[in-house]
Amino acid sequence: MRTLIARLWLAALALCVPAPVLAQQDVRERVEQLARDVEALRRALSSRDSAESAAVRRQIEALTREIETLRLGADVAPRADSAVAGLGPAASKVYRVRDGVSIGGYGEVLYQNFAAERQDGTASGQRDQVDALRAIVYVGYKFDERFLFNSEIEFEHGSTDQAGSVSVEFAYLDMRITPGLGARAGLLLVPMGFINELHEPLFLGTTRPATESAIIPTTWRENGVGLFGDLGDLGWRAYVINGLDAVGGGPSRAGGFSASGLRGGRQKGSRALIEDPAVVVRADYVPQNALRGLTLGASAYVGNSGQGATDASGRTIGARTTIWEGHAQFRAHGLDLRGLYARAALDDVEALNAARGLSGAQSIGESLTGGYLHVGYDLLFRAPTTHELIPYVRWERIDTQAQVPAGASASPANDRTSVLLGAAWKPITNIIVKADYQRHTNRATSGIDQFNVVLGYIF
């Protein structure tokens, strides 16, 4: 009996000592085993009435309180170490608590050093800067095993008194219908590409890919409702949301589409027009067998973007917008490979140009294309350390005016190529320092190279 009591105290003490490599699931399993051992001790002592037994009972009660404290800590404050349903590890914490509140977040500080000359040798006019780019707080609440709330509050650029802003990036309710099926409603992240849902700063590269900014307008969130679930190794999401606003100027203050892409059409959940709803679907195959580490997926968005606007003759502008993308990733054995291709097609672009007062090379593109590849390798993968040192390269090509309507022209500056050469250092999993040199070229020979450094963290 004394041996069992000693074992219990030692195991509880071990749980109190920080262990970065201990998985949260392991903590829970060890706590539950301790609870079973305590119960066995209670039963063994039930027939004893000695002073020694009374002392042991007091020790058991004290240990029980300690176990409950450990269990509470394990459930309410899980580590940001695993992703759920496409979200980042910090955004996923509410899915791993037993019940109640969860808090997480991330941040980025970005330093940018611009070349003095453009691609053609003329002065760039750019000045170097450092920016408290993002400071994020996730707040979630798990009501029970079926219902939860999750949200992201974003502070950008340091101060709203200057260039900064505060936004709700997402705020939604989940209802679990069956173990493999759930419903979701609220302000939702549009499930397209890699970065839009999982935009925490642990990805390779100091800046987000242009394809996932101009064509997939990250961070892209809209009001909507939908379903999500898993079919074995296949995860999927399907939402109905308010569509983009191609013309702009409405109550959401969306800027509308432009020659540089679709980013200005986001309504961001703010008094969003929904004359034209849209549908977005996504599927990802993530095998858990010998191909563990592989992700293959695709997504598509379809909806009109006119939002009730009319042309000079009074005809309603449809502006049907179709975006699709395919993506693949392999992360295993220190290797990080990622590739994505995206394409968008728009109707009624002539009417959109007229409504927006655009002409010539300012025309919105009828077709937009973009894609990128990156590769990185952890040089310390086989070393006995928690550190990671990952040199990487990213190549990207994007054209937001791949096709324009008759009578318009495409600006060569919108046909762009970028190459990033850099390295990332992670002293622990949740902190990253990234630096890269970015070579930017375009057909107008006006590209500006830059050197960037980022400090990022999640919790």
C-alpha cells in the first residue's frame, strides 16, 4: 500500500514539472490512471479503522484534489500543438477543452528593407519600415460535447490612432450532429487555399503568397451557415455565405474588384449585402497510413457579385464569380513541400468596369490565374534538439489580368513573378523567426526587391 501511495505522489509530481515534449493526450491519460489508482486505494481501505488508515485517507483526499487541479489545467489550457478542421493550432484550442473557456492567440512583427531601385533601374521611392503587423486573440467557449463558440479578434498595425485597425476575423457557433458531421453558423472563414483558414505565422515565408491575397483574398471571412465533417481520411466543408461585392460603395464599404484582383470585394461580415449569396465547398484527403504527412485537396466558390447594382440601362449586373483552387502538401521527416494553383473567372466585366469608372489597363480581369510552390527542409530534424532550422525557397507566378474584355488592355505590371530565398528558425514549436530575400519581377520591369524579417508566435 505504501508503495502505491508513493507511486501516486511521484506521478502527480511528474505531471507538475514542465515537459515540452509531453503530448496533451498523454497528460490526460496519466491523470485518469492516477484517478483509478486512488479509487482502488479507497476500496482497499474501506474495511480498516486504524489511525494509520485515517492518515492514509487524508493523504488520498489531498492527492485527489491535486489530480483534479491537474485535470483542470490539462483540459482548460491545452497547448497550441495540433490543428482541427483546417484551423491553426491556436485557433483549434477550443475543440480540445473539456468545457468552458479557451484562450489562444498569435502575433507577427515584420521588418521590410526595400531595394533603392526598381527592376528597370529607376528609383523605387520605398522607405524601410518595421510593423507590429498583427496581434491576435482567440476566445472560445465549449458549452458541452455538442455546442461550442469560437472567435478571433485581430489588432493590426499597432494602433488604431495611426495605420491600425481592429476586426473580428471570425465568430461562429458549431453544433455536433454526429461524430462525423457538424453544423456551423456565424462569421466564417471561407475554406479556400492554405492560408485563409490557417493563417497563423508558422508557415514558410515572411509574407503571404500573392495568389492567396489577390485571387483568394486572404483573410477572407463572410457571414454564412453550413456543414462540415469527416468521411474517414476525407475532411470537407460546405457553406452558403454572402457573396463578394464587385462594385463596392455599399453599406459594407467594400471597395469592389480592380485590376489588381478580387481583394476589394470582401464584405468582412460588416453590414454585408446578400442580394447575391454564394456557395463554397472544400475537400481534403489526409491519409493516416504510410502516406501520413500528405494532404491533397481542392475548393470552389460560385456566386454572383453584383449585389443588386445596375448598369446605365437599369439592367441588374450579375457579375458571376467562380474561383477554384487545387492544393497539395507533404510534411514529414523534416521536409515541407507545398503547392497551390488558383483560377478565377468573372462575367459582366464590361458592366463592372463602367459601374466602377474603369477603362484601358485599369480593367478588371475576366480571368485571373496564380500559383506557387515552396520547399523547405529542417536541417536539425535528426539532431537531439527542440530547435528547427529550415532553409526554404518559394516560387510564385500570378496574373490578375490574364484575360480582359474587348476594348480593354492588360497592364504588364499585373503579370508578376516572385522568388523567395530564406530560412526559418524555431527554438520551440510555437515561436518562429523568419528572414528572406524576395526577388519581384513583372512584365513592366517595375518590380522592387526586398529583404524581410519576421518574429512570430502562437499560444
